[in-house]
Amino acid sequence: MAIWLNEDSKILVQGMTGSEGTKHTRRMVKSGAKVVAGVTPGKAGADVDGIPVFNDVASAMVATGGNVSVVFVPPKFAKAAVQEAVDAKMPLCVVITEGIPVHDSAQFYQYAVNAGTTRIIGPNCPGIISPGKSNAGIIPADISKPGRIGLVSKSGTLTYQMMYELRDFGFSTCVGIGGDPIIGTTHIDALEAFQNDPETEAIVMIGEIGGDAEERAADYIKEHVTKPVVGYVAGFTAPEGKTMGHAGAIVSGSSGTAVAKQEALEAAGVQVGRTPSATADLMRKILS
């Protein structure tokens, strides 16, 4: 099993004719994902390596049966692109674009919530991969294999590192949710899906300093998750008041620190590693 993305997923790439869209479309196809169409306004009739391009999401969905959209659209056009996917009732919209203004993200997230038909992953995320089945985004497909671990992470690079560290066990699905202040899919959403997936046996959750998402996830784990969870919180050495990488990763006072998040997770029964490798070792002991 996998969550949200499987071998039957048919992927549309919004912005496929741009340089990033073309490059990552080729990477997705090479990894075995079914990329069925691209969407670029005004470029209907063109193609990328034989994959047809359409003017809009709705017509691409009708023609190809696409049910996943990956957005590689520049920040100033991203809100319109996501809202177009929502209007077309796209079930899953993966927003890779970084640098989207927070008020734009807030608007398209609320737009999707109001519509009730589209799950958004991202923005500013690496996407989602179910190894051996499909790959929607920019996650390398050759660093791990299918397996029984579920992974949810705020950080793209730490997603890749954890996949590589635990490649001997493999993963059901890895979800990079992004590190912006407003994101469409949260740790809790992924934890719920992994808890309900019969073939995910254990879960790795990667968070980072700033905000209270990890504390809320800890409360959810305590109440609802029976599978073993190990965690890592990036930013143990981050100075107070500094924004570290992601826009959401800012600490104010004692709230949002790595130590506070570690304490909340450990109180919920989550084993927390001080480094990504130590976290992988904790998971290895559980699965062995």
C-alpha cells in the first residue's frame, strides 16, 4: 500500500514546458511515474518527449484521466495555477514552487478547503514518492526502495537523507510537506494516513524549529497513533530569533525550540534522535 500516490496515479505537470518543469518531468518519467500531460496556457498542441501539453487543467484531465497535479509554476502565477487545479476537482495537487507569498498560499489553501475536493501538498516542498510505484515532485527515486516505513518531513534534504539511511528497509510513502508557515498537508494529516495504511508498520517524522506543528503532532500521536514513531527535529543549535532556511522556522522565546519539540514528542512516546543518523538507528532497532 501507499498513501495518496500509487502505481495508478496519472500525473499532470503544470508548467511542464518551463526549464524546471521539463527537467523534473523527465526525472519522474525515468523513475516509472505515469506522467500523462503538461499544462501551459497558450501551448496546447506542443509536447515534451511525446507527452501532450494542454492549455488548462480541466481539458488535460478530461483527455488523459489525470488525477495528480505537480506545480512547477513561478511564484507570481502559482496561486492561479493551484486554484485552477481546485476548480477542475484535481484530487491531489503537489506544489513544488518556493517563494510563494504567504498571503497567496493562505488564499489558495482556503480555496481548496472550501471546495473540499483537492488535497494540497506544499508549497515549497519536494513532493511525494511511493518508491517503486510513483513519484510526484523532485525526490530522487534511486536512493531507496519499497518497504514498510512511512516518512513525513518538513525538510526536503532531510527527506532524502532519511530515505538513504533506511534504504535497507525501504518506504511505503515519503511525503515532503514543506517548511512554509502555511502548508496544505500537515504532519497530522500524514500520521493519520500512515496509521490507517495496513502496510506501513512504523513512521519517521521530521520536524524543525519554529511554530507548534510538532507539538500538535505529538498530541495527535498520543491520542491516535498505535504504530511506533521516531522523530527528528532540525535546529538544535539554531540561535534564538533567527530564521533558519524555511520561512516557518523561526523561534521566539522558548516556544518553537528544538528542545521543546523533543520534550513534547518524547512525552507522547516518540523516540527522538539528536541527528538524522541517530534517528535512523532508532528506527532500525524497532524494525529489527
